[in-house]
Amino acid sequence: MGLAVAPIAGAVAYSRVHVGVHWASDVVAGAAIGAGIALATRRWWPVRDTDEALARPLDAAPKLPGGEGLVLVSNQRSGDPEYDPADDLEAALPDAVVVRAEPDRDLDEQLDEAVAERADRVKAVGVAGGDGSVAAAAAVAGRRKLPLVVVPTGTLNHFARDVGVYDLQEAVDATGAGEAVAVDLGLIEVHPGHGADPGSDDVVRVRCFLNTASLGSYPDLVRLREKWQPRWGKWPAFAAALVTVLRDAEPVSIKVDGRWLSVWFLFVGNGPYHPRGMVPAWRPSLDSGLLDVRWLRADVRFSRLRAVLALGLGALGHSRVYHQREVGELDVELAVPGILATDGEVVEEAGRFTFRVAPDPIPVYRRHEANWTGRDRPFVG
């Protein structure tokens, strides 16, 4: 759009000088003001150069012509309630095993069972659904050391967008050609009770996450932002959601690095998110081996007001209320057992959580776009 509009704007600017309506200095000053305002708004609406994140290409992913060797679970409840993708999956991948998700069973349990029944014949696992469904399938892929196929059919498809798979056809292309990239898998060790000794090995279960994990009021914030975003846009929706959530939120007392803190929420991203010092919006890479940790302090005077004002001024990263770091591992103890949410779903309540990145990334099928031509994509900058 800019390429089309800029020459028109330039022609109008020249015409005002040519017909004697304005001095050239008037036109230059007006252009400078307009361009300056446009650049200033990027503090609130940062530009994402490309939809898909960077990730290391892998040559070891097996080719799956027609879906041969693929076991894929289809979650028809994660997207349009009137659409069941299973029939389209069976038509596009006729040699794959398509498992229709049962409503009263965990998705990873169903997929794991289907893989176990076929043992050595399985070359990859897959999922058709949204972020929560993909995270469940990724857990199976990580445990069984198998590549992952993602078909975005959910209400929220943040991971599919980050990895660069926009529809079923792209998944068919990538699996048929054996093209994949390395993607980090986030792990959470869930410890029972609270006040546990950080050195103890009292882990009861390990959770996986692909996008984000959070404690406190962050899940409510994201839910409101997603609800209001179609009408207002992402950043105004986030600002309104932040005001609404902080107004009613209760502080959470957590222990990080041996120090107790009072926070409104704790955010943990599987990989560094951008923009830094602002609202986490996207990941530039999928295999960094790092966690992005952010929190809003509740123990600073007028912390809620300061957080909202800093966000409005585009200066959240400079506020005492806001903290961010990138680490390889994070241990968090709660004074009172709290609720953990991962990839948009509430999954666990416990008194201590240890976050880390799995030592081995999982292969996720994605087309190497340099090898494909003649097919438009929704957005690549």
C-alpha cells in the first residue's frame, strides 16, 4: 500500500507548489510532520517484518508422501464448531492415520495411544487444532523423539503462524518434501505443595509448552485482549484489558533468585519475544534455547497506575514496575499455591514451578519457501 500511496502523495505535494498554493517549505514541513507521527506510532505498534520466525532448517525429517507413517489427531472442537477438519485431512493425507479427538479424554493421551498401537511404523505425529491442541501433540513428539506436523484449524493459531504453516496445503507440501525446522520445547517441572526445598527432587509431573506460560492475572489479560482485538486492534485492546484486569487483580507473592516479590503477574515465553520492554507480541526465532521472563511488580507505590501510564507513553521498559530478563532456567516458588496457564489454557495448581527449555528441539515440518513458487501466502514481509 505504501508503494502505491507514496507516489500519489508526492504528486499532490508537488502540485501544491506548482500551482502556487503553498511554498516548498510548507510541503516539506507537512511531510516531515506526517512521517514523524507515523514513525512515532511504532513505539505502540511495532512493525513485524515477517510472519514466520527464524529457525534452523533440518535435513533429517523423513518424507511422508500422502501422509505415510503419520499419526495425526484432529480436534474439531478447537475452531469453527460447524467444521470438522478430519474429512479434509483424510483426503489430503490418504495414507495417514487420522484420530478424531474424543471430548472427554486428554488429547495427548489419545495421540500417544494411537502411536503406541502402531509402534515402529510411525515416522511422525501431527495435530489439527489451535495452540492448546498443538502443545499437547508437541508433548508426545518430544517424549517419543518424533517430528511434528501442524495444521492450523483452531480459534488461536499463534504457534502455526510463528512456525510459518498457514493451512493444510502447506503441511502437505512440507511433509511430502521432508522439509522441517528445529523448534524449542518449553518444559515445566510441577512441584507439589508450597515452600518446597529448591534442591529437592519432588517433581510429580512435567508439563510442556510451546508459546507461553504464566502465573497470576496474565491469562485473564490475554483473554480480554483476544475478545476486544477484532474491534479495536491489538494494542488498544491490550491497553484496555490491562486497565480492566489490574483494577480487580490480587497480587501474587513469588520467590525468584532467593528473593520474595509481590507481582501482578509473571510471564514466561518459550524463547525471546518482541518487542522488548513492551507487550510481548511475536518471536523472532524458535530455537534460541532461552526463556523470556517478564513481570509487573505490585510492591511499588501506585504500581498499577504507573504501569498503565508507562504503557500509554510507550515507555514500559523504563518503568520500575516492569522487569524482563532472558534465562535458560527459572525456579519460581509461591507463598500460596497458584494457578499455572500454558498456551492459553489453565493446566495446573502448585506451589513451585521450574521452567526450562528441553535439551533437544523437536523437528516441525515447514516448507523451505525458496523451494516453492507460484503460491500466494497470507503475509510474508
